[in-house]
Amino acid sequence: MPRYPNVFFHMYALSPRRQMEAFTPTDWEPPLDIYQTADKLVIIAELPGVKKDHVSVTIEGTILTIEGERRKCAPTGTVHVHQMEIPHGRFARRIQLPEAADLESIEAKFREGYLKIEVPRSTSA
């Protein structure tokens, strides 16, 4: 991956192929927005219909993992489904964090179907 001047965060979301090679597959992948400011990396996951207690964020080494489950929304007793486009089931996204990340100060907030994770830059970097 090329290096860009004045960019302290060198990171990428693991491609679906790399996820498949290294991790168990999931039913769907939520879309992500990833950007940086002068002092932090910001990751926003779009998770409509997912309850806060059905999402977990973990860090192993420099890999941040967002995973959870969106339950099927068809009511019990449904006789016939005419159309089912909303993905459901298990999901996971893995993001390689930069070496400059302060892993001890990461903050995550879940609000209105969006998970926002802020990864500050280490003061020693």
C-alpha cells in the first residue's frame, strides 16, 4: 500500500478474501466509513436493526473486530414471505489499525443504528 505524506494512519479494512482466509465466514458485512482527523481515526459502522447488546468490539493485536448478529425480522406465524432483502444473521468486519494507534484510549458509541469508534493517535508516535 503506498505511503502518503502527512498521513499518520496507515490502515485498511480487511478484504472479504482476507477475511475468508483468516476467519470464519459471516452472513453479511455492514458498510463502513473510515476516515482520519488530525488526531484520530474514526470508524463508523452502519447497523440498522441491530440491538446494542448484539454487537461487540474487540481488539487482538492491531486488528479491531466489529461483530454481532441482526435477527430475522419476519414475525412468527408468517405464512408466506413475498420479498426478503434485508440481510440478517451473523456479521463481522475486521480493520487493521495503524501502529500509531493508542489502543488503550479507544472509544465506541452506538446511537440510532450507527456504531462510531474513535481511535486516537498515540502521543508517543
